[in-house]
Amino acid sequence: MMLKDKVAVIYGAGGAIGGAVARAMADEGATLFLTGRRRAPLEAVAQDIVAAGGSAVAAEVDALDEQAVDGHLQSVTGQAGRVDISFNAVGFSDAQALGVSLLELDAERFAGPIAAYARSYFLTARLAARRMLANKAGVIMTVTALPARTGTTMNGGYGAAMAAKEALTRDLSAELAPHGIRVLSLRPHGIPETATMKNVHALKAAAMSYEQFQAYLAGTTHPRRAMALAEVAHVAAFMASDRASGMTGTNVNLTMGSIGD
């Protein structure tokens, strides 16, 4: 197993991507510490992992609260001795910004997701890195999205927020890689199973059914199919493993050909 004896903390583990990544890492032998703002979905993921023979503990943690993140990591190191992997899959949504032209959008509403996504990633990465320095090893990862690299409409500040996370990945790697800590972003194509894509479809619902929307997503990829959660999760597990030791300071392109790097 690629992640045997590794200790992984997943932020946003109750969401579609965070939960899938947690399960994939557990399948590869990692011990999981799952966090999020709502306990019920976290417990569901933890129960799945334990039922499959893995190890997972759930805790309510607000990834925008520095003291809460720091206190949780202190608890993790107290129980497991260290942190090897920090994966940020935290999502923020603002329904009032979706479907609004940038020309009409309030500045505070535009800036909201940029501040939230960047703060969450910065806090979780920085506080995990401080624990990883002692062992001179660790992997810090997050999830971005297509709007980081391609123009989209009616998304508010989401595209700018994703671009900020990708820039932070490069900056963190430049500082941390000399100390043995790798930093990566995963940039998947739109995944129909996620809440984000369901919110996007809500904007298009008058023009197309959900089945038509999935076909639209598939039509923008080279293989002409939509991406599956499992594909992202399996890549995340590999990237967190020592087999991907040459990868840092970059965005793993999972756009299925939609964007070339």
C-alpha cells in the first residue's frame, strides 16, 4: 500500500471530493483525521473507512479559524505522533453571486471567495508545515478548478480564488521544498457528482436538463466523458505517496485535455 503508516488530515472531508480522497488514502493504508464544519457527513465518511478496515477519526473544525486548526493538529500529533499529509478540499459557496455579471457584482461579494479560499489553504498549509519541519518530510495538497486557468462567466470571484490557490501552491513549495515538504494542487475537470457542478447546473437549468448538462461537460474533454470522483481521489493518493517524490510546486492537470499546460 502506497500510504502505509502515513498520517493524513483532510479538511472538507464531508464533501464529495474530500470524502473520496479520504477513502482512497485509507485504502492505501493511511490513518485519517477528517475535519469539516458539520459532523454528520464526516462521521459517515469515517464509518465507511472503518467498516472497510481502515482508521479514521472525525472532528468539527472550521478551516477559517486559526486556533481551531492549530488545536486540532496539536491533537493529531498527540495521538499519531506526526502529520504526513495535509489535504485541503474545503469549499465555499455564495448562491447570490452565481449568475451575476461582474459588472453588476458587489465588490465585497466578489472578494469573499478569494479571501475565504486563500485563508483556509494558507492556514491549513502553514500550520501543518510547522509540524512537518521536524521530520523534514510531508505533503500539502489542495484542489483548484478550471476557472483558475480559463475564462468563465457568472462565477463571481471563484476563478480568481482558484488562481490565488495555485499561486500559493507555488510560493509554499518554493519555501518548503528545501525542507523536504512537497506542495501540490490538483486541478480536475468539472465533476457532476459535486455540489459545485450542481450549483453551476442550477444556472443553466432553464436551458438544459441535468443529463444534457453532463453531456455538455463531457463534450469539453478529449475522451468526451465527464470526470469521476474516483479518478481525482486515486491521483491524490498517488501524489501523496513517496512514488510522486519528484512532484512539487505545480498543479496536477486533471482537466482531461480541456486545458493544456
